[in-house]
Amino acid sequence: MNEASVQHLKPLSACVPDLKNRARKRIPGFAFDYVEGGCNHEAALHRNRQALDAVQLRADYLAPYSPPDLSTTLFGQDYAAPFGIAPLGLTGIVWPNASLMHARAAKKANIPYVLSTLSTSSIEDAAACAEDNFWFQLYPPSDLAIRADLIKRAADTGCKNLIVTIDVAAAGHRPKDIKNGLAIPPKITPRSVFQSALRPQWSIATLKAGLPQFASILPYMKDLSNIQDVANYVRNTLKDVVDEPMLRTIRDSWQGNLIVKGINHADDALRAVAAGADGLIVSNHGGRQLDAAEASINTIESIKAAVPEHIVVMADSGVESGVDIARFLAQGASTVFSGRAFLYGVAAHGEAGAEHTIDILRDELQQVMSQLHCTDTSQIQRHKLNRNTE
């Protein structure tokens, strides 16, 4: 991507809310609702925002100043910034090849990129774009042969970091998606046709690319004859409930770093560590699974305190700015992942939007660190303002 083509986006989209507003105007309503929405009454979604806003940081303006260094080391690999692109499912309904756009942007910026099992790009294609920045997120199939093959395919690409998501014991109840017919199988309704017709750029791009499919699991669906068979397969075979015994089984079959995503309290963190996890992602799935879940920003400190020091504790859920990244770092996260922001980016500006989203988050984080007089990201914790102090 030409640098000039990204730089000209700054006046158009100066922050993630700008990307969101532009995305709303460029993609159909059902696709936007899928990205923006949470489960049930969206209480957890709003709780994430409120809890992040409550974290305040104290600047030490007269302390010695040096320009901030955002670089970090994670599982022995050096990255340019302490944030990455979270695993995102069904990316193709937001914009064709969105996952590959994200993967290329992550490699160029040298940040982690995580591919979801339910992405519309394959393990092999995404890994070829992200190269050594490629991580894979596994929804373990109940079919053991398919599970083993997915893990093998990730390993064959050179992937060193496998993320197992544990907080999807049941499908999230998302009323917006239900009303929009965005289910398995998807329903084409007069409403969705009308919404698509109102977004000609999206419609033309989607027609050229073809309807999105679950690319990584497509090889296992060769004998399925119709969309209902595919729906039954996804419901009954694709995702199994992850508990500690299953996590131990996956640990035995994976030689790289095992990371458990969906941790939201210390007890589960300790179970994950006992099962052999090398890292944790503190997360409530962005408010998309359990509407009564506590905000991740409120649980990370107790989780980090409970696990051994060598366990890498990361976080996601609700990240909409570099300020939010700083807030998570202040609570003890070593790396912070964002999802929705990156989908808004490609929806708003295509491939250039993937790079521009990284630029926005990096520039905002750098500005916060400069204000705080932080030389590196490890120092941000010192600037957290305790609620009991002024």
C-alpha cells in the first residue's frame, strides 16, 4: 500500500469513531449491526465502555522526558507496538478479503495478527500475508480428526501462537443479527436486499469476490450438498465446548505457545495455567457472549496477580483508541487486542483503512505516553490513578 494513499485518510478519519461513522455509510445495515452489536440488551458492551472511561492516568510533567518507545517483546518476538488485531469471524460480510487486508497491514506495521477459525480467509492465505506475525485462533471442532488437522495446518505455516477461545459455550444471543437474518444459514430477506442496494460499492465488491465462506473449514465440507447441511455442520461439528480436560488435550498436540482467550476471573486463569497455557487474553468477547459479564479492564489486575510471573497476560474488549490501549497497559496487560476498530477501518476505506487504523491507534498511544512522560510501555502502570486518591 502506497504511504501517500494512507496519509490522505487523516483528514477524513482522524479517530476510530470517524471510521465507524464512515463504515456505517458504506456497508449494509446488517453488516454494520453485526460488527457494532453485542448480546442480549448490550449491557456488557456498554459496561466495557464505562469501565474503560473510569480508568484515569496521572501525568508527571516535570519528570525527565524522553521520546516514548512503543516496541515490545512478546513470546520472544519483537513487535513495534503493544497492540494487535484480534480474531474476527465472518470478516467477508464487512468487506471482501478484509482478513487478508488486516494480515498484510499487521506485517507491514509489525504487530500481531490473529486469524479466527471462522474468518472468511484460509489459514494458509492469511499466514502468507502476515508471515511471522501470524497467530491462529482455534474454535475446537468436536470432530477430533478435523481438530487435529486445523492445528497441523497452523503449525505447517510456521505459526507459533495458538489461541483457544473458551467463552463460546453457547452461541451469543444477538437480537440485531436475528432480526437481520444473519444466522446460520443466513436468510436473504427483502430488508437485506434493500440494504445491499443502498450500498453499491459494497455490493459490487462482494459480487466480484463471491459470497463469503468459512475458508479454513471449507475443505471439511466437501460432501455437504446444501446450505442447511452446512448449517447443521457448523452447529454440531465446528465448535465444541472447551473445558480444562479439552485444553490439556490441545496442549499435548501443540508444540508452540498456547494462549487461552476468554479469561475473566482468577479461577479460570489458574485452571488455564494448570492445563499448560503460556499466555492468557483477559476478555469478555467484546460484550458479545455474556451480557452479565464483568468488564475486562476491571478483572485484569486480579488475574495478573493470581498467575505465575512468567505467564503472559494480554487483554481485549472495548478497545476504541490508543487511550484505551494505555488504560489496559496501566492495569497490567502486556499487549492489547482490538477487533471492531479494524473492521470499521476496512469498511470505511478498504485496504488503506487497515493500515490507517493501526496508524490511529499507534499515534494516539504515543501521544498518551508522551503526556505521561513514559519512555516505554512498561512504565504506564506507574501512572494509573487509584480510585481512592486524587
